[in-house]
Amino acid sequence: MVIAIDGPAGAGKSTVARALAERLGATYLDSGAMYRSVALLTVRAGADPDDPAAVVPLAEGLDIGMAGRTITIGAEDVSAAIRTPEVTAAASRVSVHRGVREAMVQRQRELLSDGAWVAEGRDIGTVVYPEAPLKVFLTASPEERARRRAAESGEEAEAVLAAQRERDARDIEREHGALAPAADSVEVDTTGLGIDEVVEAIAEIASARGLS
């Protein structure tokens, strides 16, 4: 069983997916952490995030682990390191490369092929696992999304909003795995809603489809 949750940055995907997985007794797949991990390795290597020849080998050799809220690369806990503004900016740049996406998608498909999962990202329902019995596209107003990101990072909301617009453009226009709702997805606007309200709404849909 797979519930796919897609949507732009700041829509609440990670928080909602994690809470929904806990409620349903499923495993949470944080696809964004996978791309952030590649970005972290890219930054640490001093490589150009826009150079696929430098980035793709890092993605192909990524040794990532997920356990609850902890993300590891090898034996190192990188849960905080992958959330820095520098890595966040690099993540959307490395994710446009076809080789990076192929490496990440392959790993995600391997994980989702067995068990009960709540997976979130930007192309889970369209590319990674289009056979998911429930696809949700989370969205929110640009201002709300920027406010949430600023609260997490401590940056100024205006600066976050400007960076978010650039990131959205890259995510929507990229050649591989572009951000877009699946044709059969259910759109949920999280603007002004609490996490519990969003989780409850999705849980009700899952229940109606016999997924909980």
C-alpha cells in the first residue's frame, strides 16, 4: 500500500506525510531528504550543482538510511546538515539532472515495492509510483509556504519567498520529474489549516478507499 503525497516546497508535505504514516502504521519515505543528501555531498565536495558529471556519481553512490526523523549518510547523522539554506538551494539544482533522478527513483521504487508507505516528494504519484492507490497533491499560497519555511530556517520571509519563486520555476520547468499533480490526484490546500486537520482529511480519504 502506497499513499503518494506531492506538492511544492512549504506546502507541508514532510510534516503531513510523517504524521499520516504514524497514524496509519505505515513507513514514511522522505524523498526530499534523498535529494538533499546528494546536495550535501555536492556542497562538501566543492562541486558545481549544475554539473551532472560531478553530481551524478555522488547520487549513484549515495548510502542513505532513514529511521524515523533521522537521516544518515553512511554512519553519519545528517538530519540537521541537509536542512541548511545552502543545501536547500543546491537540492533543487542537483535534482534537475536526469542521472540523479534516475538513481533516486530506482531506490524509491525498491523501497515502495514492499510494505505500507506514505511517500512524499514532487513526482511520487506521476513518476516514481504512479500505481499508488491514493495520490494527494498538497498546496498552499506562496506567502503561507514562505512563512513556514522562514519559521523553520530563521530567514526573512521576503528572502525565502524570492528563493521559493526561483525554486518553483525550476521544479515546474525541469525536463525530468517536473512538479505537477497526477491526473487522478486529490488536491488539498493547506493554507490556514493545522497539521491535524490536513492529516484527518487525508486519513478520511484513505479510509474511504480501504487503505487504513
